[in-house]
Amino acid sequence: MKDVKLDPNEESTYECFDCGTVVVSATAPGSCPSCGADMRNRGTPLE
């Protein structure tokens, strides 16, 4: 398995844990713009 080089300027996809809103952003949005819940980076696996 190879490590992927992280590009800090590359946009990532974030998804709301509660309502499922999807946001594409270069920086973590922190909270959902629709409901205010926590967002997760969809590129990071859930374990």
C-alpha cells in the first residue's frame, strides 16, 4: 500500500453526520451549514 501525498490546496468532500449535506471545500467546514451538526471528511474511512 502506498501513502497518498497530501495537497493542502486540494478540495475535499465533507458530509454531515446528521442530515447528509455534502460540502466540497479546501478547508474543513467544522459544522454543517444546513443543520449545524458535525461534518466528516468523506476521504477518511470510518472505523
